[in-house]
Amino acid sequence: MRQQIVQLTALLSILAIGGTAGATPSAERQAQLLHLLKQDCGSCHGMTLKGGLGPALLPQNLTGKPDAMLIQTVLDGRPGTAMPPWRTMLSHDEVRWLVDNLRKGVDDAP
């Protein structure tokens, strides 16, 4: 039941901001986001994002995981784990951009 509530909340959050379309971060912000991903996220998920304290963030590891769940995890963290919420530092559109780039592979990101 809790998982269904979490999924419904994520879906409503996406619908409330206009579905999947969103603002693309500026080139300068994209560079900042990639730095954050490689350094801050990398400190737990491994500097090459192949896993560490947190799971791997490689494209093959994200297959089958809905964008809404990944975005919500980044924004709200995972209670009871080391995954902190990033909502105060990142917007929904920025997290969506990060998820899109993780699915492509960070080395291929702009």
C-alpha cells in the first residue's frame, strides 16, 4: 500500500508540472549538474557510478525503473538509507535532465 501511495504521489507530481515536458537547464547549469553527479552522487554511488554504498547508476542498472520513481528518489531521498533528499538544491526539471543523461550514460552527456 505504501509503495502505491509513493507511486501515485510521484505521478501526481509529474502531472502537476505539466507531464514529461520541462525546461532544459542552461549549458552552465548542465555543467554544474554533471559535476554534482560525478562528485556528490559519486561519493556514494562510486566515482564511476558503478556502485558503492549506493547502487550503480549505469544505463543497464536503470532499465525497467520508471523515471517518476528515480526522480522522486533523488528529490525526496530514501528514508532509512544514506540517500538524502536533494529537493532543496535541485528542481524537478534538473533531476529529470540528470535521469535522462544517466539513461544515456554520463560519459555521453553533453
